[in-house]
Amino acid sequence: MFATRKLVLIIILLITLSVTAYVIVVVIPARLAAQSYEGAKQIGRDISEAFQFTPEITVNNTVVLQQQTPILELATLSQKFQHQYAWTNTWLGSTKKINIRGSFEAKAGFNLNKKFTIAINENNALVTLPKPQLLSIESLHDVTFEDENGVWNWVDMEDRSKAMNAFTGDAKKYAEQAQFIAQAQQEMEKKLKEILVLHGKEVEIHYSEVERIQAY
């Protein structure tokens, strides 16, 4: 009788240990993984709401969300500025000059043909972004010309066209050397950190030029 009870207790103990081991080894990790994956998906949704695109998000080297990019470029800064330029041409010692003034709108941000990923591991989020760049520069159509004719070298419509092209090129150089790109970078980093910190993540941001693999 005692031996039978002892055997029953041993069987119950073994069953209890097996159930406990299953819960510890299988159930709890699965639940934690599910929570991590759902948290990563929510991060993706938050970023999509803020920027209208979703980066690739991985949890412990497992891809949870693929990069989804309905647009090819993401502008995080739009800046208007005034610019002026002096175009000159000299022929046989006679110089003509066109002074040009006007406004431009520069957009700086990120080329989303390059890879944008967020790798989540425990409490950390490693963000890898393409380097920010000047995406576009557009004249706002308030250009004014001030012509100065030479003695026998006069300004004509072809000169206006050449001067306008040079004016736009010079404005682009100015925009590339201004703080527009740095400001676009700062704005992106600020928004990403705000989102990820809300999810309890320590954020580290790196920049890369790796191309995104297109799916066909």
C-alpha cells in the first residue's frame, strides 16, 4: 500500500516537473517572443503614421516587418530661402552682366532606395539609416533680372537662359553647403527617438549606404 502511494506521488511529481519544464522552456519564451513581435509591429505602425513608410524591423535577428516604401524619398525638412547671383560674359573686352534674385524651396531628407532598418534586442533599438541628402531644389517663380549691357556686348534671351541655369546651379550648391541636410538629420533622429523611447527602447542610430533589395 505504501509502495503504491509512493509510486503515485512519484508519478505526480514527474508530471508536475514536466508541466513546469514545458511552461518554462516553451510557453513563457513563446509568450515573450509574441509580446516582442507585437511590440515591434506597433513600433512599425507608429513610424508609418509619422512618416508614411515602414522600415525593416527585426527582433533578435528575426524579420518581423519588411520595409514598405510607397515613396522613394522622405523629406524631413522643407526650407525656403532667397538667393542672388551675378552672371557675366566678356567678349572683345566688353562685359555684359545679369544680376538675378529669387526664392527657392529646398527639400532635404532620405533616399529610401537605400536600406532603413531597426533591429530590436531586449531593451535596445539599433536604427540604420541612409545618409541624409539634398533631395530637390525648386524655384518659386519670383525671379528678377537686372541687365547691364557692355559697350558692344549686349544681353539677349539666350544669355537669360544661361544665367538662369547658372543661378539655379549656384542655389543648389548653396543649399548643399547650408545646414538643411544637418537639420533634416536632426529632425529624423528626434522623431525616431521619441517613438522608440515611448516603447522603452534605448536608441542607437547609425548611417549606411547599403542599397535596399527590391522585391519583384
